[in-house]
Amino acid sequence: MFVAVIFAIIIIASIIFHFWSPWWWTPVASNWGNIDDTIILSFWVTGAVFVGVCLFMAYCVWRYRYRPDRRAEYEPENKKLEWRLTWLTSLGVAALLAPGLLVWNQFVTVPKNAFNVEVVAYQWGWNYRLPGEDSILGKTDAKLVSYENPYGLNLNDPNGKDDIIVQDADLHLQIDQPVKINLRSLDVIHNFYVPQFRAKMDTLPGIVSYYWFTPTKTGKYEILCAEFCGTGHYAMRGTVLVDEKKDYNDWLAQQITFEQILAQENMIKEPKKLVKNINKHKHKH
């Protein structure tokens, strides 16, 4: 009897903790509220199974408690019970899998009007690249990555010249505009995660991964790396700022293009070449 009471206490305590837990999600700020719905459904299915199993065990402990005049019945097989358990288990698994598969299908189906943003991860920070006026991101190649060209952009691709380079931890996005996040890593595996957006994905060296979402609330949201990536992992943070259209366009107008960066670098390199040539000329004479 004591064991049955313990089972009942465990059930009641678990239900109370679920509803009054101090740990809960941050408010959702994207279109992926159905991810929360799927998780909540999983809680209800697994919770119902947990309560049912505990109640069944408590009943068995009480119903078949020891009595001097009672003998256990030997029944190694019960086909009716086995079939019932098989169908109940199948229904439970289907209830867990089906909603998740539907959400996953939406997760990997990017809308045609999605705005492309490239996120470049490195130890230990984030940089971003946005398409310019042509709305096309320039081609990249991991073999082209260097100190002068950290993004590995193909210099011969005209679509990359007007790409907007954001060499900052802050990324601005326009509210209610679907965004496709293209993820690249320059060194090790990272993970681009904004809790309020619910979606996240690993960034892998040499591979472009992606996901998409639609920011639905203006505000400032912290970017976290959700994959241990070295001693500076804890400090690999950034910020996503979701703006109204006017504020976003004002920010965008202040950014520089890849072509402008190349021009600035050439302006720095040319005087150095000139000094080098002058010194060579002096040594000859």
C-alpha cells in the first residue's frame, strides 16, 4: 500500500511541477509558434503515458498485494493484451511523429519571397552578407578564403560586387519579411540560435546549411552559439534587431558593399607598393 501511495505522490508532484515550473520558453517572435505547439503536444502524449503507467503500477501494487491465502497465476502469454499494447504504442508514436513531420516539411520549404541572408561563423563571432540591388548573393568558395577575402567571395562573379558586408555582431531584419538564413563556417562547427525565433541550425565548414523564418515582433534578440566550439564559445554572441521597414532601410543605407571594401583595401595597398618601389629604386642607385 505504501508503494502505491508513493506512485500517487509522484504523479501529483509531476503535474504540479509541469504547470508551475519556473523554467519556461521565452515569448515566440517568429512564425514558428507551431514548433511550440508540437512540443506541447509531445508533453501531453508522454505525460498521459507516464500518468497511465504510474496509475497502472499503483493499481497492480494495491490489487495484487501479498496475502497468505493468495497464489500467483502463471500466464507467460496473453495475445489479446499484446495486441492492445501494440496498437496503443503505435498510436502514441504516430501522435508524436506526425505533427513533427508536418512542421519539418514547413521548416525546409522556403517561401519564394524569402530574403537571403548569409551568416558567416568563426571563432568566436558572427559576420553577415546581404544581397545588393540585384537581390542575388555572389558565389563563394572555401578555397578562396583568405585574410584579404575572409568570405571566400569569387572576385570574378559580378553578382558579388554589390553584396552588402556586415562586419558587426548586429544583424538587422525587417519585420514580417520571410528570411532564408544561409549558414557557413570558416573554422569549426557552430550553431546559429535565436531562442525567440525557435529555429536553429549547425554551421559546418565547407557546407552551406540553411533554415528560414519570419520575424513577427520588433525588438532586440540575442544570438547564441548552441554548439561548443572552443574556449571562447561562451562569448560567441550577437544580436538580431527586428525593425520596421523605414528603420531597416535607414540601417541598410549605411552599410558598405564588397566592391567598396575592395576599393578601400586597394587604396591602402597602393601607397605601400609606391613606397616599396621607391626603396627599390634607391638601392639600385
